[in-house]
Amino acid sequence: MPFRPTAEHRRNVKGVIYPLTAAVARRYGIRNDGAYPIGAFYTLHIDNRIWSCVGGIWFRPSDPLTIENRNVKEEDIVLFLRAIESGEPTQLRSGKAVTWEAIPQAEASELPDS
């Protein structure tokens, strides 16, 4: 069962969005049409200037290179990958702890197995 940050951490909390998006891309991949399954991880607050919904949990960036070229530290991606799998709290470099919750089955079932 995969996990996502709790609602308070799914907002634009500094240090969460970039590593979470990178971890999701690494764990679940990006479809041939360039879409990421980020809708399972962000239920609200998906910036429609950056992402457009292409169905269900799948969102495509308006500028893929901007997303691909984000400067995300490898250790942060690894922390978020572990949390997606385990649900254990993640300690950001800022000292803030990110807590996680199980993704509801309806959304989790849309994630690729990879």
C-alpha cells in the first residue's frame, strides 16, 4: 500500500513538492504522453499553470523540461521513496517533519505497478 503526505503537507510546503514529484516519477514512471501519476499524491493544490489533468490521477506538465530540470538532491528523493513505500515520517533539511497517510484504494489502484 503506497503512502502520500498528510493534507497539511500536501500544500506548497517548502521542501515537499519537488522531491515528492521526483520520487513519484522514479517509482511509478512517466507515461509515453508525458503524464505523471501525481493526482494520487496531491488531491488539491495542483497548480494548473504547471500541470493539466489528462484523466484520473494523471497530470502532464505544460513545460516538461522545467520539471525534469528541477534541482532535487538525491538523498531527498531517496527519503521520499522510502516514505511512499513505508509511510514513515520524513525529516526535511529545514527540520520540519512530514507525516504520511495511506493512499485510498480507489486512487492507489490507478498507480502503475512498476
